[in-house]
Amino acid sequence: MLTKANDMWYSEYHDYDVKFSTEITEVFLQEQTPFQYLQMLKSDTFGTFMTLDGYIQLTEMDEFVYHDMISHPALAVNPSIKRVLIIGGGDGGTAREVARYKHISKLDMVEIDGAVVDACIKYMPTTSSVLTNEPRLNLIIGDGLAFVRDAPDNSYDLILVDSTDPFGPGEDLFTVEFYKNCSRVLSEDGILINQHEGAFYEGDVLQMKKAHTKIKEVFTIARVYGFNIPTYASGYWYFGFASKKYDPISDLKADKWAEFGLDTKYYNTELHKGAFALPNYVKKILESV
Ligand code: AG3
């Protein structure tokens, strides 16, 4: 019989009767911040990982998928992007990918929860080292909604909304008010990338519809693309690509992007085209809003 001296597991509901679990080898931190419940844990398979309000945000094993896909598609559609705003993203993974583009001149990041930043600096150096090493990065601990409300017109070319799901501290980032301000703050050829949740489990589908309805109201072009990430519900998750004039496929500048010479672990420009090709059941969900 197999016995274990220390049988400790992290479990997360992916649906009311479905759970995702991994055995915990280390507990670094568990605390209620002023905004959310934060855990830093470790498992053999996933390495160090962070959860917020009971949902895995990133793991050392698959964060590359998420961070490649939130940042590179937009820069391959508009390689002239120079001014970037990240909303959320306290672990630093998104800033790390954006910072690889040497021509980016302005890189602002507004994270609401300073405890997330501190925890990642301490326990998640693979994503967070950019937070202390990158001179172009201007890290602001504050409310993303208020920041965008107060930002001048046409002050960014790209906004990456690296938020939690549409409940808790992330909820404001899924509102028409927020998207309208993003649109105003973006240049004419600006792009906004946001969370689009999952398409299999009922709760995620609801959130996907919520995210998509609102963004469609504000942006002429509002497309959705997917990626394979094992630690999010069903292993497949989506981002929204919103812009005033660029179509993510017909305006893809694959050759220009290749000139950046970036060695990416998930993203490439072939996959870019495929990621925007959606299964029929997902198209139906999006068309229903
Ligand atoms: N941001 C959160 C993505 C959504 C996670 N949701 C979930 N697992 N239900 C990730 C932060 C990485 N920089």
C-alpha cells in the first residue's frame, strides 16, 4: 500500500462538481490582502504557483503560454507600438515579455495589490525580476480603473489587461466605462487585450459572454483568440483582441515581427493565425451576445 507522510493537496473548483488538484510540497505564503486571498504554493509538476481568491493565476510550468499570448500577438499586428500600459500583472510576467522589445519607450504598469507584487518578488523571480531590473518600467500601485479614467487622450498604443476574473478586485476591469476610457486613451492604431475566460464550464462561459458583450459595445474590431494552458479550467483559455482599425489576421506583420528576433516558447506567427480560428461552439457563444 502506498502511504505518504505528508499528503497535502491544493484543489480548485473548475465547476461545481469538477476539481483540479496538485500535491503541495511547500507553502510559502497564505494571506488575506486588503483586496483578495493570496497563496504562494509549490508542487513538483507545476513549480511555484500563485492563487488569488482560490484561482491559480500563474505557475512556473505554464506561465510562458499566458505571457506570450497576452503580449506578442498585438506587437505582431502593430510592430510600431511604443507606449504600453499594463493593468494588473503584478507577477511581472507580462512586463517581462513586453520589455523584450527594445523599441518600447514607455512601459507603465498599474497593479492594485502591492502584496501580490511583494510576494512575486520574493517567490516568483522568473516573472518578477523585470519589476526590479527594468529601467523603462514605471510600476504604480493603484486602481487601474481610476488610472485610465485620469489618463490623457491618445497616451498609449497598447493596453494589456492582465487581470483576475470578472469578480472581486478585477470586476471593474470588465465594464463599459473602463473600455470606453481605454478606447479614449489609446491612439488611433491602438490595441487592447483583455481576459476572455474559458468556454467549457458554465461559470466561465458566463464570464466570457460578460467580457465579450461589453468590449463589443466599445470597439469596432473585437476578436477572440485561444491558448492551451493546463492550469486554467479545461486547459484552454481566451483573450480578447480589440482595436479601432486593425484586424488581427489581415493586418498581421509576420515578417516585421520576425525581425525582432525573439525566441518565444509558445508564440509564433503561424500559431497566431490558428489561435484566432475558433471552434463552432465558441463562435456560437460569442455570437449569442
Ligand atoms: N491573470 C489571471 C487569469 C485568469 C485566471 N482565472 C482562472 N484561473 N479562473 C493571470 C496573471 C498572470 N500574469
